[in-house]
Amino acid sequence: MSKLFHVLASSARQISPHDRATALKGTLLITISAVFLSLVLTSIAILVVGERDWLSALVLATLLPLLLLPPSIWWAAD
């Protein structure tokens, strides 16, 4: 167990604040792009289908990328 802690502690020192800021900026850019794309595609689908309950569809189109993307991007960037 102490070896694992030593490996984690030494690798944490190798990551600079600049690396973390770059990862955060990339995460924000990808997340905002995904939300925008999701809203555009959902809006087009609502217009094509003629759905009357458009508010819940737009809320889901906004929330799903916000819930799914940042944790997976953070995990992959780390």
C-alpha cells in the first residue's frame, strides 16, 4: 500500500497547474460545444416532428451532456 501511495504522490508532483488549467479549458470547450450541438439537433428534431412538449426535450438536451461529458473528459485527461 505504501508503494501505491508513493507512486501517486510522486506523479501528482509532476502535473503542473498549467497542465490542469489546460485540461479544464479543454473540458469546458468540449462540454459547451456538446451542449450547443445537442440543443441544435434537438431543436431541429422538434421542428421536424412538430412536438408540442418542447421544453422537456430542450432541458434534457442541455442536462445530458452536462452530466455525462465532464467526468469522462476529466478521467481521460488525467
